[in-house]
Amino acid sequence: MRAASCVIATLAMMAGAARPASAQTAVLTLSGGPVSFAAPTGADYAAGWLYNPGYPGSGLTYTLDITKGAANTTVTTTVSIRAATATLGGPAGYSKPVGDLQWARADQMAWTSLTTVNVAVESRQMQKNKLNDAWANTLLWRMRVGWLDDPPGTYTTGPTGIVVTLSLTAP
């Protein structure tokens, strides 16, 4: 039997927003970060997953709010997510793949592996001070762990981060 490895991922969050021609401005606010994991226990290895602390009650919450623009102009807001690099780091000679880190929207609980390509998390139409203004959701996190897959050591994303992007488009 191997000694339990330590899987720790501390992920920085960045947010970006694109403006549509209608000059609507929306703010994407992130709270609850950073996403981090404690050292896995034998029970975590047996289950194959390590959940972020506070699961399922905590995670990374994103909130969208239109702050500028005409009240009757409808825009589609889309929140996307990706990893900044393809690995989560690891002990010398090993790099844990970023796909071992998974996210799920709290309202759906369908787990998706993180990739380096933007993946739409959620999209809604909004109107300033009316339709879906403001709205929010939470992303929950888990890390795949395995006795044979993860050599002992400390894993950290270092400069790697989770990139959360907001885009606004005309409907």
C-alpha cells in the first residue's frame, strides 16, 4: 500500500467581459475562491474523489449584474470556464492532468472535467433592472484521486488558474 499523497490545488480566478454593440455593461463578480483541496484520506482514495472543503455547501459563486445600458435592450450573457494550463503540477517528474479537476453547477450536479478550452457553464438573457438582472450560480469542485495514479507528493497549480469569462451578445 502506498502512502497517501497530498493533492492541493489553489486556483486563481480571473474574469473578463466582452461588450456588445448595444453598449450594455455587465459585471461578473466571483466569490468563494480560491478553490483548494486538503490532503486526501484513505476514504477519498477508496471513493476515487476528493471534494473541495465545505462541499456541497460551498464553491465558487459567480454573480452577473447589468450596470449600464438601456432597460429595454436584451443581451445574452454567457459564463465560460477553462484552465490556464494543461496540468495541475505535482512532484518531480509527474504532472497531474487538469482533467482530473472537475466542476459542476450546483443546480445541475453534472460533473465536467476542466480543460484548457472555454466551456460554456451557463447562459441567460438579461435586461437591465428587469429580466434576470441580477442572477447567480455556484460551481462545485472535485479532484480525481487514485492510489496507483497519484504518486506521493504535493500537487499545486502554482501559476495555473481557472479563467472565468463573461461574454455579452445581442440575442
